[in-house]
Amino acid sequence: MSPVFRAACERLTMLYFELLIQGLIYGSMYAIIAVGLTLVYGLLRILHVAHAGLFALGGYMGLLITNSTGSLILGMPLAAAIVGVVGMAIYRLCYQPILDQPPYVALIASIGLFIAMEEMFRLIFGPFGLTYTNAPLQSVVQFAGIYLRAVDLAIVVGSLSLLGALSWLSQKTRIGLAWRATVDDPQIAESFGISVLNVRYLNFFIGSALAAVAGVFISLLSNLVEPTMGGVPSYKALAIIVLGGLGNVAGTLIASLVLGVVEAFGTIYIGDILDRDAIAFAFLIIVLMIRPEGLFARR
Amino acid sequence: MGIYELSLATVVGINIILAVGLNLITGFCGQISLGHAAFYGIGAYTAALMAKAGMPGPVNLAAAMAMAGAVGVVVGMTSLRVREDFLAITTMGVGFLFLGIVRQQESLLGGELGISSIPTFGVGKMGFFVLVLVLAALSVAFSLYIKRSWMGFAFEAVADDEDTARVISVDVPAYKLAAFALGTALAGLAGGLYCYFARFIVPDDFGFITSISVLSMVAVGGIGSVYGVIVGTALLTLIPEFFRFISDYKLLVYGALLFGVMRFAPDGLAGLTRLAFRRIQRKGGAV
């Protein structure tokens, strides 16, 4: 093998590796947005578009608290808690009264809510977005031969450990048992003394808190929160939960990572024909035509 | 009628054609579509390109319909594979795919900058309004005719319970495709008219927000009800204009209204009207 050829090969391997890492960073961020969405879908059969509004709210809260206290350690959990409670309120005030309507009713109501939320962010916080006064986690670290920012690593590690904790909660605790029972069959769960209402509240709290964490992560990644930041992630998260088989948490996680990687490679190789969002949806349509129940059908 | 009122009325007419088309797919046949704006866009781009090539207006409108309808049949085929929420997300994906393709085609479709200086239809503003009005009336009449025809019954059966419809030997795939073909062809017609009305089109005119607005018009009016959809379309098209004095809060009001109607009157205006009539009748009976 000639040295020139070998050097070219190494460069290409390096590029692939970098793309893969980029894909995994985005993928794990998609995962924590999409998991909340898929939890809501699994329990209530609602496509919860306003989830993206909670994601943006999380970004704003995290940034405002971090800027005023100077501590991200305080900002991120507080943002998650506040947004979690808002999520519970949204369930109680918006979804509970229309649960027995056909599915498009909740879908359109949710879209209306999302538009109204975006507008409120614009009116309250201004149209141009906010930045961190002293952005945390921006130091550069070298990892396996490529340069990453601390925030990149924090996103991957943070997302995976949160999802690990979630899986522990659902598999190993009594709360998790009640949760899974309610997803399976709410009526029978209720007759065994499980409070379906409390399970739903918990579901919305956890899902919304995860969305808030994702919002803080993305604000750190770009050092910006803006009113429209929820838009694209929300549509993509919808695509992901469909790919993952609607309501299937493990499937959602894998679909998020796969989509992140497909996008990273797609923007390099077919970026001239399709933009990033279109690549994601082209992938979605192709997969659905082959497997109409998503990559991983629900149970 | 001043120029402003005239153009507003023209937009209402175009939106009625668009919404009546979606009502055929979603209201009559029960196939939810979150990508209706893509077909609106296909119609607009087809007509715009042909108009710029010097073709006559009526031919371009027909071509816009044919093109959108043809793509609609292809997209409709997905509805044979996936159902309900899966279909909603697939059609949403079609919308983003359309935008993604148009945005990257700079030489042919103008990319982000769109297509400008499209020639006029050549009948003047008033004449064009009359044309839109006639076509909107025809679309409504066609839609009412379909609803009462055998096809309308079959659509209703598919919307109600697809599997049972199949059991009583309704050809479900054929009717689904028919609904998509007709509905998207109407969207194409609306798109063709829009390109002559605006004479300047950009990809964002046909984005997800537009799909959602059309779905909102249908849902606020009352899904499946032709008259409801007309009223809903007129209301949602004109409301942002009424609220111009609070222009900064326009979208907030729009979102809140959408949410409010679904939360408190999920059957839309048509449902409210039916409810009111029933109350009046009951009172009349008691006296």
C-alpha cells in the first residue's frame, strides 16, 4: 500500500469516526426529547406536539437561572423541576378533558398550545434570543484523537445516564410496576388499586423534565435560546417515536441514535439534494414503507 | 370593494378550495394528513414554472391539478401501508421532504429565494376574483355531490371502520387513493391560483405551518362538514386581519383559539350549530 493511499484511508476513517461521534451527540439529545414524547404516547395515545414548547421553556429557564446564580448545577435541575410541573399542569388542564375525543382533537389542541407557547416566549423574552453571560462547559478536550467540547461529552453521558435511571425506575421499583401496568391496561390497573391519575402526572412530570434537560443541553451547544428553538426538534422527535414503534422506549432510544448518525452522514453525502430535516424524513418514510409499524413494533 | 377587500376575498376563496380538498381526505375518508401544504406547493410551483415558460393560464391550472393529484396518489399509497398516527407523521414527513427538495433546487425552483415576477392571469384583479369564486363554488358543489354519492358512503365506511368496510367488500384501497387524488388535485388547483394571485412564491409559503393552518380551518369548522369548513376557513383567514390592531399578539390569539376550540368544542362550529338546533327543537317540542 502506498503511503499516500494509506494516509487517505486514515483520513477517511477519521472522518467517518467524527461523523459517527457527531451523530451520537445529536442522537442522544434527540433521545431525551423523544422519550418523554413516547411515554405520553404509550400512556394516552396523544401526539404531544406541545412537548417541544416545554423543551424551549426548559432552555429559557436553565439559561435564566444559570445566568442569575452563576451555577449550571443549580440551573439544570431547577429548570427540569419547573418544566416538569408545567407539564403536569398541561396534562390536567389541556389533555384530561379531551381524552375520549378522536385523536386529531388532542393533536390540533396540542399544536395550538405549541404555537401559543412559542408566541409567549417571543413576547416575554424578545424575538432575538438570549445567550449565557458566561457559558459553562465550553472547554475543549481531546477524545480518541478528535477534539470535543466538554458540553458534547456532557450531552452523551448525561442523556445515557438519565435514560439508564429511567429504565431502572420502570423495571425495578413499585412505581415503575404501576406505570407499566397502566400502560398495558388502565382499567385493570385501576381495579388493582393503582391511581391511574397519579401515574399520568408522574409520566408528564418525568417526560417534561427530560425535555427541559434537552433544552438546556441544546442551549449550551449553541449558546443560544430563541422562541422558535422547539420547532425542528419537535417534528423530528415525532418522526423518531414513530420510527421507534410509538410507545416503545427502547426502540425510541435506538431510533434516536440511528437517526442522529444517518443525518450526520446524510448531510455530507446527499446534502446537495436534501437538507438536514428532509434527510431525516426521507429516512422515516423509507423505513415506514418497509416496516409500517416502525423499526421496533410495540411488544 | 377596495383593492384590499378584493385581495382578502380572493385569499378566502383560494383557502376554501384548499380546505375543501383536505376535508375530502380527512373529513370524508378519515385519512389524517399533516402535509397538505406540499400539494398546494406542487400546484403553485407547477403553474409558476409553466406560466414563466409562456403557457396560457387555464392550461397551467389544469397542469397544477394533474401534477398535485398524481403525486397525491403516490403519497396516498402510503396510507395503504400505514394507518392513523403513523400516517399523520408520514404525511408530515412528505411536507418536510417537499420543502427540503425545493430549497436545494436553486437553478430550477429558485431555492430559498423562490420564483418571482410570475405573469398575471390576464383578466384583471376583479376578473381573477370572479374566477376564484367560480372555482371555489365548483369545488364546494363537487364536494357536496361526492358526499351524497355512492363514493361518499364508501368514504364514510372507510373512515368509520376500515376493517368492517373491507368485510362488506368495500374496495378500501381504491377509495383511499381516490380520496387522496381528488383532495390533492384541489390543493394543486388552489396552489395554481395562489401563484397567479401572489405572483411571487417562496418555499416557506408551503411549510408545516400552512399544513396546520389548513387542518385547523377544517377542524374549527367541523371535520367532515362542508358548510362548517367554509365558515371555518373564512373565519380563520379573516381573524388575523381583524386582529391587526394587536398585530404583535396575532399568532398568540390564533394558537389560543385553535386550542380553545378543540378543548371546548371538539366538533367545531358545525358541532356547535347542531347542538344549538337540537336545543331549540327540544324547547319547541316541550311547549
